[in-house]
Amino acid sequence: MDSKELHVELRVGQPSRMVIKGTYGEKIHKAFGVTRQGVRWRFQHIFGKIYVEAFETILFIEKNFGTQLREHAIRISKERYALRQQLNNIK
């Protein structure tokens, strides 16, 4: 899918939120088998909830333990990602 067809905008407010924009009807349905409403729900659930909550957790941890943990966490997450990619390539 052409990445120009979908984009994310920030809706400023209290609290602000991310909104998916663009044309994602028939192509999304064909590619993933979900409706437009399903796309919006998944986007809000993954990016609007899980992704933002992950950063809230990071901010809490860094406030209490310092930012030096970030470098270690990024390294570990990159290593885990690489291992998952290797396992997927084996299958």
C-alpha cells in the first residue's frame, strides 16, 4: 500500500489524541479483511491506547529511576526484535 494514502494527525486537546486520516477503505479491506470501522478501532486501540500508555509508563519509570535505563531498554528491545526477525526467517 502506498504510504501517502494514510497518515496520522494530532488533535490537540485535553488530552490530545492521534487520528488516522486518508483513504483506507477498499484497499485495507482487501489487504487485511477488516472494515473501515475496524481499521479505526484497531488504530485507536493500538496507537491511541497501547502506544501512548507505553510512553506514560516510560515517563513514570524514568521519573523514579532516571533516564539511564532508556539506553539499556532500547538496546534490549532492538536485540529482541532482531531475534524475532531471525526466527521468522527460519520458518
